[in-house]
Amino acid sequence: MTLVRVRLANPSEIVTKTFPEHIRKFYFQHAKKSFEIINSEKIQKILDEILNSEEISREKIYDVRIMIFPPILDPHYTSGMINHDLGQISIFPIFSYSGEVIIPDCLLNFENEDLIFVITVHIFNTLVHEILHLKYDNEEIIEKKTEEYAARMCKKLGFV
Ligand SMILES: [Zn+2]
């Protein structure tokens, strides 16, 4: 089984300094958790199955990086991005930032199952969406397929 290798991005000092310390800590924890989830054997197996059934070559995916911080200057906040020339997929955190991150207190614990569920669905859907862009252009088809794969993933992981 060839793994879809995912790494943590390396934010510049300038970007890092934009965020207050406690927010920085939150996003680093969030990224670490996302990294753990997406590199888990179960998720990697599901990604492998998707690539096989869609007949998408792993060669096309050169680099997948989990961005630590959300793009604060971008008004069109997207959760993922693909650069076809570089074969690079970037995944942004689920929680955006506009002066503060608004997260219910009960979700602040990264061992909280609800939070793990939310992060898993976010990172999985974003990655699958961008991977499907390697084959399809039509957003509607991509959305529909992503939803189907996400439902299957939730079932396999025992979320539903
Ligand atoms: Zn898209």
C-alpha cells in the first residue's frame, strides 16, 4: 500500500507572530491532531482505496501539507487548495480567525471525541476534494463524490 504522505507546513516567523500566543498554541495543537488523524492507518487505507477506485495516480500527488494557520488576509476563506503544476495540496484549519477563534469550551480538549470527529471530517473531506480535482473539474461532481466517500469513511471509523 502506497501512503499519501502528509506533512505539517512550516509557517514563516512573520505569519506565526501575527497570532497571539494562546491562539498559536491552539492552531499548533489542531495541526498536530490533523496530522495524526490523516496519517493513521485506517484513514490511509481509505485514501488508498479511493485512489484505486478513481484510478488517480499517486505520482500526481507530490506534496500534501497541513497549514498550521488559517489565511487571515484572504476574505475568500477556503479549506483547501491545489497547485496542479507542483502537485501540491494545502489544507487549512477548520477554524478561521478574525481576531479570535470562536470555539465552544467543550471542544478545547483535543482528546474530546466531538472535536476529533469534526477535525477528521474536515481534513478528510478537504483532502479528498482536492485529490478529486486531479481527475475532475466539475465542482458538483467533486462535492457529490466527496460526500459519498466521507459517509463511507464515517461508517468505517464507527462515527455513525
Ligand atoms: Zn473544488
